[in-house]
Amino acid sequence: MLLTVDTGTTNTRVHLLQGEVILAQKKVSAGVRNTAISGNADFLRQALRDAITDLLKEAAVSEREVSAVLASGMITSNLGLYELPHVSAPVSLRQLAKQAVIVRIPEVCEIPFFFIPGVRNQTPASIEFLDQMDVMRGEETEALGMLTLSGETGPLLAVLPGSHTKLVEIGAGGQILSCETTLSGEMLAALSQNTILKDSVQACDDFDADALCSGFAYSREHGLNKACFRVRLMDVLLKEAKVRTFSFLAGAVLAGDIGAISAKAETGKRVLIGGTGPLHRMFLALLEPLLPGQIVEVRETDAAHCTVYGALAVWRCRNE
């Protein structure tokens, strides 16, 4: 049996695996944000210890039955439990597996941890190369899981919608070539919750496709700033339903991402869409008309576990 741990900024997800079957899972509100606030990783350590203990107890499994904890994400950052330097792209599954390290953290559990490093673009850290610089921790593992679950091998562009949306270039041999990050999800949340637009929109699990496309087109032509105030006008003057105003705003915010994806896929490259929730479906709605025949969807039920199966692929490669 194996455990997987995916730590982000605010949450940590733990899964128990037997072979390729997920036996149990747990999500806890603990991440590197807690370390940044407190100045130490004690809270994260304790939360992870409790999560693993509870998960194993619920599954009636002892620590002795678990071979390793496969850990990825921000847990390998300077705010996590064990800092690992980023591996420079391009990097293959085998190369990533070789760079992973096995460490024991008895304050959490007696099971050895298998820490998977993040990936950075191979470019000088200089303002001159700012547009080419990028890093990721966890998304490299998620992208490998997307390949595993979809059966795709590359070349392709993997799109991971979220608070920080990642565009990950995958080469013909499944190599991770580069990544590009935007704050689209976080920007949408900030605009809809912390500006005057809060009174004009209401985030929900559904969206209006026509309004989404209208917001996208308006933002492409007139810019995001102007598009944002159109949302206010849609509410005050046109009395549009809040699902339409929110959808228009989402389309406007995502316009930059969609433009970047379209540019990278101009040569007919397949685009693999991961993620879950409304953002997943919004990306599909905007991209399918622009790139007909090029979009491959990782179903949301599978996408929720991409990091689990990516970590499993790295572990298996290390032990071949």
C-alpha cells in the first residue's frame, strides 16, 4: 500500500492506495500558508500527522502495511516539510524520479516519505527573461497523471485550470518542456469578492455560455479593465441575472489564458484540459469552438485524482 500527499497553499489532500485503487482519502485545511504566517511548519506537520493517522484508522490499515508516502506540491518548498530545488526542464518521468528523495520524518509518521521535486523553466533568472521564467510544484505531478489517465503521450499542451492556472508543454516523449502560470482563478475570485463588482455577480457552479463568450470577446477587443465595468452596467442598467454577469466577468478574465493557449496550439497541437469545477467547463466552452478537433478532456472525476496517479507513476519509475 501507498499514501500520497499533495500540499498546496491552503489545503493538503491525502490518499491511501492499494495498487491503483484509491481506498480512502482526506482533505485538511493546512498548507504552506500556515507556515508563512507562523514562521514554522509545526501546524502543517501536526495536521499531516493527524490526517494520516485518521485515514489509516478509518481504513483499518497499520503504518507497517504502507511502503511510502508519495509527497508532491508545496510540501517540497522552503515553507513545506522538506525543501527540494526545482529540476530544470526539459525533464522526463525517469529524470524526475531520479531527482526525488526518500526521507524519514518521525514527527509525522514512521513511513518513509518520497518527495517529488518541482520543475522550473530552463532560463536565466533575470528581468530580461521575465516572460520565459516560470516554476511549478505539484503541477508537474498532476500533468503526468493527466497523461496516465488520458492515454495521451504528447506533443501536447496540458491546461490545469485553478487559482493559478498552469499551461504545461509536453514533448513527444512525454517530457515536461516548460510551463506558464497565470493568476486567472485568483483574479476572478478577487474581482468578484473584493471590488464593487461583488454586488453585481454571484459565483456559482453553473455558468451562462453565451455571456461567457461575450465577456471573452469584449475583453479581447477592449481590454480587461473596461470589460470589468461593463459587468456593473449589465447589473445596474440591464438588470441581467447574476449568473450572466458572473459568466461575462469570467470570460473577460480568461481571455488572456485562452489567447495564450490558442497561440501555443496554432500548429494543430492537442490541448489536454484538466482541473475540476466551473473553470474546467469554462475552458472547454471557450476553447472547443476555437480549436475544433484539438481538445482532449480529462473527465472531472479523473482530473480530481491526477496528482495521485502522477505520483504513482514517478514512484513506479523510480523502482523499475
